[in-house]
Amino acid sequence: MNALIIIPARLASTRLPNKPLADIYGKPMIVHVMEQAQKANIGPVIVASGDKEITDIITQAGGRVIDTDPDLPSGSDRVYQAFLKVENHQDYDVIINLQGDLPLINPDDIRQSLRPLSDSTVDIATLIAPIKTDFERNAPSVVKVACSFKDQDTIGKALYFSRALIPSGEGPLWHHVGIYAYRKAALERFISLPASYLESREKLEQLRALEAGMSIGCATIQDAPFGVDTPEDLENVRKIIKG
């Protein structure tokens, strides 16, 4: 697959102001994410910037950056606008939307996000990891997914995403990891769709795809990467990187 990784980033954040620029041992968080994506070695890495400060930081770090409209409503819109500005963008089959708040993302996990696309019926691929802690089970910030698996499969089909604990009953629970690998046509369709009812209710844009009948394939990984949403998360990441 001819893949392109795009990392959407903007400064507006209510819980952690200027989050992409947060310093983690001498590097802004967005630079850490970019460097992990580059290590995945599956295609060009571009930061879709909504602010001049981010553009300047990525340029100084030697990365590729594309300016996007700061008023775009979502990261997916930012990714699509940047994609259209990429030279020869029509040559790419897959666009990976990598969240800019995952400074500890494993490059191999980024590669794993392509696996579900080996099934031609899958429109969008993403990652899930087993829920291992009570915090993951109970925190609304941790998105859960109900997935359909065949016996012994490590790739399943997403049936529903929620901030609530799903499904009920005995069995494994899955933590959704915010990486999406879109087929080009799927991203174009997704962006053209209006926000859906369940998307607006749960505040989860991937539900727009499911409500429109699009197929989301989920590849399992061992551990969910630590995301940064709050000042406390940032301190925890600093401790992990420091060792």
C-alpha cells in the first residue's frame, strides 16, 4: 500500500492549552509524535498545522508541514485538507490519521494499523488494545469498542464505539487507540458526510462512519499508548520518558 501519515495539530485545547507545544525533555510533544511516525517507515509524514507556532516548530525540527484552516471543525477535516495539498496526492492509496497527543506511540503499532485493509471490504482501519486497569474501564476519556472477531483472529470488525463500558457480560474489553488508516475513497466520503446523531451524542466522530454503513476494521495490539489530554497526563509521560 502506498501510505501517507498525516498528524493534525492545533493549539486550541481546553484541558491542556497549547498541547502540541508542551515540552517533553527538550522537544515539543508534536515533534515526538512526528519522529515516532517517521520511524514506522511506511511513507511520508506530514503535520497538518492549524497554527503558525506549530508550523514554525515542525519546520525548525526538519519535518514536513502543511498549513490548514484554523477554523476547521475536526482533525479529520484538517487531515483531508492537508492531503489535497500534497504534491501528487492522487498517488497515495491510504491516508493514516495519527493523533498528535500520542508521544509514546510505538512505530510498529502504526504499521499494524494497515493490517485490516488487507480485507477489501474494510473502509477504515484502526487499533484496539485490551483494557487492563480499572481506570481504563471507568474513564469516559478512554473510548471502548465492541468488536466482532472470528475464532483466534487478531483483526475484527467494529460494531460500536462508546465512552461507556461495552459490551456487558464476561469477556475481554477493548480500548480504542486513536489512529485511523483510511482508503482514499473512504476519507473523501467520510469528510462529505454530515455529523451524525450518535457522533454528536457520544462526541466520537468514528460513529459517523458506522452510521453511514462504512466498515471499520480493528487490529489488536498489546498495549494502548499513553495519550496526553491533561496536565497530569503530561507529567506521567515525562516520567515514563525519563525512565
